Amino acid sequence: MDSLRDPDRKPTHPGEALREDVLPELGMTQTEFARRLGVSRLTVSELLHERRRVTPEMAVRLGRLLGTSAESWLAMQNAVDLWQIRQAEVIDVEPLDAA
Amino acid sequence: MDSLRDPDRKPTHPGEALREDVLPELGMTQTEFARRLGVSRLTVSELLHERRRVTPEMAVRLGRLLGTSAESWLAMQNAVDLWQIRQAEVIDVEPLDAA
DNA sequence: TGATATTGTAATGCTCCGCATTACGTTGTA
DNA sequence: TACAACGTAATGCGGAGCATTACAATATCA
């Protein structure tokens, strides 16, 4: 499970899961997928290319359409977000323990 | 645990936890808290009043300072976000099962 | 009590993000 | 070959997070 994964490894972006697994499984085009989600084709395309984040609303849409939990999509996105921040930024916050 | 809570009940906003539990526990002022987090006093104030969401970066800051997991703060925020969307919006997405 | 610290809040300005729409070129396919 | 699907750029809009500044109200303490 996730808790046993290498913490330095970049987590799977939700877009990758949609692109690699979900869409092929459904045998559905991006255009059709976008239509059913009620968003534009561009929105789906950019999400699949991992250029856009899964928003809470998008998570609800995905959950509704696919019969999965919105939480799981958001959790995937969170993992990516946190990984990116920890990699890129230098957040200098001193832990209170050090006091 | 959370999974057993009433799904219709509004989840606890992270700001509430900070305001009700964390800050009092630490006996720390908002001003000092903001300084240690490396954000403005206004940012903390609005978060405590639940007028602002915990961003991924803020979650990292909180985790660092308090020695807790950033994930837990984000999870709290997710719960609020999803609840709000499900309450307020009408996302008309037909489940694929219905096909 | 008087000075100082803390807090709530409004106003401004900046930047970034999500999204729709439109448009155009490429590629795959019936 | 005509059409569908896709990648992608441009434009515009609205909203969110954040800093800074400022002012008033309240709390605390010497």
C-alpha cells in the first residue's frame, strides 16, 4: 500500500491513472469522457497530460461518473501536491520541539 | 473514526482544530504562530476563522511546525471541500452504471 | 489607569489556477 | 477522402491565496 512506498518517489498523478487505466478500460474517447463529466474537452486533455490538478469538484465528478470515491481522487492529487512542494520549495519552519 | 461519522454532518474545518485545540494547547498567540509558520498574521487569522482553506503548502508548514503529518491537515480540508460541494452544487453526472 | 500587545477586519494589489470558448494543425480511421 | 479524435495555443473571466498597510476594539499588564 501507499504507506509502504518510497517517500522520495514521485506519486502517481491522477491524470496518469485516468490516461493509462480508466479511459482504456472504458474504451472511451476523451471527447466522450469530457461530455459525460460535464466539462470541456480541453479540461480533460490537460488533466490527462498532468498539466492540471484534480480539484475537489472534479473529484466529485469523477466519483459520480466512475462509481468510485471522490476522496480517492483527491488523495492521489494531495500526494502529488505534497511531493512537489517538498521537492521544490524550501519551507523553513522550525519545529516547536526544538524549543 | 471518520469513516463512521454521519456523512451529512459538516466536517471539522482545520481552522477550528487550530483555534480550539492547537493554539490554546500551545498557549501561543496568533501573531507568534504566524511568525513561526512564516506567513502573515492575516493569513493565520483568516484560517482560524475558517475563511481560508488549508493549501498544500500550508499543510506542509503546519506539519513541520507542529510535528504532525501534512497529510492529516490536507485530509481535513478535503473533507470540508467535498462536503461543501455535495451540499451546495448540483453536479449532474450520470454514473456509467446506468448505461 | 495608562501604555502596549493582540486581534478582527477592510482595502489594495499581485500572481496563479481552473475553466470555457475558439481556432488550427495533425493524425488516425471508416 | 471525409470525418473524428486529439494536442495545443490564445483569450478572457472569476476566484483564491498571500502580503502589506491601516484602523479600531479589546485585552493585558506594569
